[in-house]
Amino acid sequence: MIIRCLIYFLHFSTPGSKIFLHNFLYLRFEQSGGPNWKVKLGRKDSLTASQEASNNIMPSPRANATYLINLFSNFNLSVKDLVALSGSHSIGKARCFSIVFRLYNQSGTGRPDPAIEPKYREKLDELCPLGGDEEVTGDLDATPENFDNQYYKDLVMGRGFLNSDQTLFTFPETRKYVKMFSKNQSKFFRAFVEGMIKLGDLQSGMPGEVRRNCRVVNTKKVKVLIEAER
Ligand code: HEM
């Protein structure tokens, strides 16, 4: 449930959302050894969902750093926030679907992404063969159960799973933060908490409610029950 909610929040949330799922992220990251911070309770989520609006803000695994910098700046999130928040990929997995293009046809070249370290590429080729099952999943970093700075160490070695991860080391503007966090986990944790607090404070100004289940709007029955409890 937590992971499902996470994915909804991060990658499928709508602009109407006031990011109530922040709380779930907090739990997931803390349980994996990550930093903790004060989560403000009672955030509201949107009453409606729009696939189109969601597509407009959902970051693609193909994205390059320039695109991501612009996307994050639309939400007043800095380059440092972008690199620190991407460190959430220190835990979890992603599907072959999200990387086959970079293994076999990066930017329409018919070739793999040259930024992938050759031994790692062999491993990914084996996991995600061309024409294979794209629902198979691989680890987002070398220590997917632990929230740590291994993600950045991997990027420095050309071992980032997603294009949107590895691009952070390819571009000079983001590379300096990747290097910094790869050398200093405390700096990463501090920047990550700052970014998460900013994310949690985002407001859409649209009508919302505190959901009982992050995936669906509250049913009337639940509301009636809550009223009855008071
Ligand atoms: C910078 C832009 C981002 C892009 C392009 C991106 C993209 C992705 C993609 C493509 C996946 C795998 C989906 C799949 O293949 O099924 C994923 C997984 C994940 N993302 Fe992101 N993401 C971004 C930012 C974030 C942020 C800011 C967070 C948290 C604060 C986050 C947390 C996660 C987690 C925890 C997973 C793994 C979930 C699991 O293990 O099931 N991502 N992301």
C-alpha cells in the first residue's frame, strides 16, 4: 500500500493534489534508514483526477537534466532540490519498460546510452533483453533496501538505472551536487529533508480533502461515519 501510494503521489499525482501522500513517503524513507523530519499532518488531496494534467507534470524516465531542471523550477524547486529529491531512487525498483530505449535506441541512434558503464550495461541487457518482458523490474541502485548515498556513487560510476538518474551526472549544473552527495551522506540527507519539506508545502489552491485511502476520493459513507464519530 505504501509503495503504491508513493508511486501515485510522485509519478501520477494531479496538480489538484496538496500532497497528502508526503506522509507515506516519510514512513518509507525512514524505515529504510533515511533521515526523518516533521511531517505536517492534514494535507488535502484533489477531489478529481485528470490524466492530461498528470501527464503534463509527470517526469519521464527519458527526461534529461535540462528538462528536469525546468520542470522542478515550475514548482519553485531548485537544481539542488532536484538532485537531492532524485536521491529517493536510493530505494526501490523500476521496470524494464522504463529503460529499454536507453539500452537499445538512445535518442533514436539505434545504440545504447554511452553514459552507461559497460559491465553494468551487460547486466541490464541480461535483465531487459530487446523484445523481452518489459514488466520485469531491476533495482534503482546497488542497495535498494537502504536509503543512503549509494545512488550517487552509482551515478558517478555510470551505474544509474534510469536515464533521468544518469543524466544528473552528465550535465555540469547537476553533476556538482551528485559529486557532493556521493562523498557526503549527511549533506545529502540535509538537502533531501529541505526538498521534502518544500514538496510537502506545495499548494494548488484547488478544492481538496484529507483522504482515507490515498488512491481514491472519500466515499460519502466514510464521511458520514466520521461525522458520527465526532
Ligand atoms: C526527477 C524526476 C523523477 C523521475 C523522472 C522519476 C521516474 C521514476 C520512474 C520511471 C520510476 C520507475 C517506474 C517503473 O518503471 O515502474 C520511479 C520509481 C520510483 N520513484 Fe521516481 N522519478 C522522479 C522523481 C522522484 C522523486 C522526487 C521521488 C520521491 C521524493 C521518487 C520516488 C520514487 C520511488 C521510491 C520509486 C520506486 C518505487 C518502487 O520501488 O516501486 N521519484 N521513478
